[in-house]
Amino acid sequence: MNAQKLEALRMEGIRQIISIDDENILAKVVTAIRKVAERKELGRIPGLAYTHEERLAEIAKAEEELRLGMGIPSDELRKELASW
């Protein structure tokens, strides 16, 4: 997103927030914004329960397990899942 579009989006967000007359709704909006900002500060990925670094570590672990021949082929996994 370029700077001009980002600024337009910010202004739209501000206009939407300013137009809220219900104190409860406004409190929920502010809380949601704070939560997103906190997750970003902590390195959390919105919607996920782990950080980018934790995700990369899990990928590296899975790749190492694959290299070591751990796990099962996908066709075997499908057969196993079909029996559930």
C-alpha cells in the first residue's frame, strides 16, 4: 500500500471512530485497536497464537524431521484419516 492510500485509510478510520456515539461500541473499538497494536509490538501475527519467530522455528523443526525421514507419506495419512 502506498503512502497516499495508507493516509486515506487512516483518515477513513478516524472518521468512522469519530462518528460512533455509543460509549460501549467506542470502548470496544478502542480495545480492539489496542489489542492489535500490542500483538504487533510483541511480534504476534494477527489471528495466530504464536510469533513469526516461533512459526519459523516450527517450520525448521518440520523440515529437519522430514530430512530425517520422520513422519508418513501423504497417501498413508489420507488412509489413516479416512478411517477416523
